[in-house]
Amino acid sequence: MKSRGERISCLTVYDYSFAHILDQAGIEILLVGDSLGMVIQGHETTLPVSMCNVLYHTQCVSRGCNSALVIADMPFGSYQGSPQSAYENAARLVGEGGAHMVKIEGGVVMAETVTFLVDRGIPVCGHIGLTPQSVNQLGGFRVQGREESTAEELRRDARNLEEAGASLLILEATPAQLAKGITDSVSIPTVGIGAGPDTDGQVLVLYDVLGLFPRKSPSFSKDFLEGKGSVLEAVKAFVDDVRARRFPGPQHSF
Ligand code: KIV
């Protein structure tokens, strides 16, 4: 799709019924995100999410999905310790959970782990920019890469993850210009969230897209259910807007 210039749509999802609707809407990627810690479990961050939680939700989603790619988000503490422990946990998400790919947060520092998983048959999605599992180090949920030095670090992270064998790269909360530069410089697809209109695809949290989350949704998100008659119509509108490059607009970008 990247080489054909076609935009990729992705939403987070955590259960069978929503997975079925998203799949019907023609979405390309279903992400069982650790955002489930916030939107399903009501925590302030994603840090309390366990392997058991992600495994359970991945199993639910896999049962509802026929054609989309299912990515399971590796939770905090399940992959940072060593490549071997990352492999053991990732293998469970693929073998028992039915995921096609796993996602891990971090750049250069995770390159060895990415290669370890890929060499053993597990496709990996990288995730750089705002990495919510590092919220305590980042000092909050903040846009990343505004200064030239941090922008350069993110460019290096993207190159390293591609060289390490990552198949896909999520860019979260980065200036649009930086995300465009990274997207143009790597051959793997980038999927942005709060990263402007020029990434190869877009991902949002399902509960923001449906206006279900009771707390404040991020400014880069949009309620697609407003004015629609059903969840299926709302998700189709998201897919259509991503494909036609109508979403994200300037008001959703940094
Ligand atoms: O867990 C999640 O929902 C994510 C997306 C925000 C990319 O990682």
C-alpha cells in the first residue's frame, strides 16, 4: 500500500463484537492496544496493563477478525528485560492470542530485540515519538521531537528499527513535518497518531473515535460517530476519510 500511495487505516480494538464491525468496515489493521488500561480498565496510564490482559483481549479480537492484520501491543515489562523474555511473551500473543504481529515501544534501544523476534518468525511493529509506557520519564503525555536534537534522535530511531527488521512503524504525537520526513526516509509504512497528514496510515483509539471515553480525548482525535447512525457507519467514515486524505486535518496536527 505504501508503494502504491494508498493510505492505511488502523483502529485500536479490544473485543470480539467491535473487531467484527471494524473488519466489516474494511479497516486494514486492528491494534489490541495497551490503551485498554485507560479506556477499558479506567487507569490513568497504560503501565498497569499485564500480559494476561493483552493476551485475553487479543484472543477476543482474533475471533472477530477475518481479514484485517491483528497487532498485539506488548505491555510494559513484557519485553524490555531481555530479547529472550520478549520472545517468550510475544510467542504467547501470536500462538495463544492469534496476533499476526506484535508492537513494542522504543527506538535504537529496542533494535536488538526487534531482530531477535523477527529472526524467530514474529513480525514486529515499532512505536516511537510519544511512547506512553515511558510517561514517567517523558514527564507526561507530550508532543515529542519539537527540538532539532530530539527530532534527530527520532529519525535515527526510525532508521534503526527498519534496519533491525521492523515491518511497520507507529509515530505518535510528533510535529507533522518531522513525521513526513521520517515517512519519506524509510521503506516500511509509517502509521501516525497525532503525527499529521503525511504518514502512510492513521491510527486512533476506538473509544475516542466513537466518543465513548468519559475523559478528555486528545486534540488530534475526532468523534466519527457524531451525526452517524451506527458504529459501522462511523468506522467506515474514518476509513474513507483516511483513504481520501481528509483526516487528519490541520486542526488535528502539531
Ligand atoms: O495502545 C494504543 O492504543 C496505542 C496507540 C495509541 C498507537 O499504542
